[in-house]
Amino acid sequence: MLKKYLLAPGPTPVPETVLLEMARPIIHHRTSEFSAIFDNVRRRLPEVFGTKEEVLMLAGSGTAAMEAAIINTVNIGEKVLIIDAGKFGQRWGDICRAFGMDVHKIELEWGSSVKPEAVEEFLRANPDTKGVFVQGSETSTTACHPIKELAEVIRKYDDTLFIVDGITSVGVYDTRMDEWGIDVLVTGSQKAFMLPPGLALIALSRKAWARTQKVKNPRYYLNLAKELKAHKDSTTAYTPAISLIIGLDKVLDMMFEEGLENVYARHEINGQATRAAVQALGFRLLAKDMPANSATGFYLPEGFEGGKFIKFMREKVGVTYAGGQDHLKGKIMRISTLGYHDAFDTIIGISALEMGLRKFGVEVELGSGVRAAETILEDYIGK
């Protein structure tokens, strides 16, 4: 028997109770039965985003929400600033270029976090910038950006929107969209929301909604004004991801029963434990300044065949980690602590890592990483 453990930062494991809920016979989406479920989700989602505004549910991946954020708030040819510090920062730039925006970048070494001063310097020189785009947590590098501090800078500029990819930060961190001044916040279902891929979530500030009235880009499926009107009528403009929304209703039950502050604390303690473990094994963290609690990335030994190792662990051991992307492919590994993940998932991930590394000829002391993780987790379990 090969029992499988999913420890990659998306998709993440789906709780059994949520799977059972989604396995019920499908219902029609233009019915009072579905509208009641839809409204129950609508009512509670804003608290996770830290907003009083509507959180829109789109049938699509997180990238659909990213595209919607761009085409509804920035006109073709307008100037935008991209914080490019990883694969998904690059994606903001790629989408903006695809739609003809005037793209400018602050490019950083992967693993780095942007300094608010660098953004302020750019905006002082370019006050006509219509949007600043960044990741709350850059999944490819397992590094965070200082979102609250960036918001303090950007909110000084009345015509500049602050647009955040929260795909691996919403539900991981206490994110306060309204209080901080985030104008657009997006995420996806397959991360902290513990669902299969296919549901994109996006919220806009009043400032951002006002901007949508000035944007002339053609848009149809990702027309957020049309979706807002439909959501207020307890439905969606087009066919929704019915089963995923039903699952999300159950996920929100779980999150609020645990308490959002406990959800955030659970991510933090497991992130700390994983970072301590890989460092105890002698590895260097990829994230330099602000390591994320959603996943931990670290450099593998020089010359180590990271791709073969990750494939072996997935296919022969049953533990799925994530490797590196682009120039970091084969050079780093990422271990998720995201979503449906608790202390003993961390211990499994670290113990499997130790044994797998030894099979590949890396001399690590069995139990050294586990011991470092347990030292952090022992006071947490049972609370």
C-alpha cells in the first residue's frame, strides 16, 4: 500500500467532509436551494478578505481573477508598476502586456521582498501610474511582500490602485483589505480554501469600483460589474462552479468553527516548524527577508538532481513536494504548510524528507529536522 500525502502549495488536500459535501447530487444553479447556499458563502467570505465589499466568485482559476483585476481597472496603454520577484510577479506583467498596458517593473532577485521605499520612489517619479501589482505571498519563492506597508505608500496616490495577488496569502494571514487600503484582492480555491482548483475569488474597494466605470476595455465573461449585479441577486452572471461553491460553504463552516485567528496561528506555527527543520538539516532558505507561512523553499545540495528526487518521493514514497520553476528548476524544493494542514502533516513531510535524502546519498542525521520541528510544535498540539 502507498498512502499519499500532498505537500505542494496547490492544489492542497481537500478535507473529507468537504469532499462528501461536494459528492451530493448536483443541483440546478437557478434555484432557491442554490441561492441559499450562495448567499451563505457571500455573507461570510468578506470577513476572510477583511472587507465590507462583495467578494465575487468566478468559475476559473486564480489566473482568471488576476486577468479580471487588470482588464476591469486599467485601460490599454495606461502605466502600471509590477513587482517582479518570482514566477507570479512575472505573470502580472505578462497579462498586462497581453492587454497592451504600459508595463514598468521593479525586478528583484527571487526570494527577495520589495522595499516600500522603492515603490514610493517610482510613484513620486511616475504619479500617472494607474496600478501597482504585487503578490501577498510569491508562491514560486515562498517569500512575502510587506503588503500593509506598501498600502500605506500607495494610498497617498489618489489615481493609483493597489492590486494584490493573495492566492497563497488570503486565509494564511490576517489580511485587512479595507483597513490597509488594498484596492483589488484575488485568490483561488485550491490553496488555503481547501478546495479543488476551479473557483476564483476577487474583491474590489470602492475606489476600484469607481475606476471600473472609466475603463473602456472590451470584456465579457470577466465583466465584474455584471458579476456584482448578479451576486446581489444571489446568483452569478454565468454558470457557476456549483460543486465548488457548495464545498466552499462547508470550508467556511470549518474555518469559522476553528476561528480565523486560530487558522492564521496554525499556518504560522507550521511555517516556523518547517523552516526550523530544513535549517536544522543544513539547508539554506530561499526566502531572504520575509519567508511565507504558506510554504517553505530551500536550496538543495549543489549537483543534486532535484527533479528526480521529487519524482521518486511522489511516485515511490507517496509524498508530493514541489520543485523550483524556471532557473530554480531542480535546484530548490518547496514544502507546503497550506490549507488543510496541521502539526503531524509537518512531521510527516520532514521525516519523509530525511529518509528520502539519505536514499539519494545526502548525509543528514535522521531525526534532526523532526526534532527541530517538534520543539516548536510540542506546545501547539492539543490546544
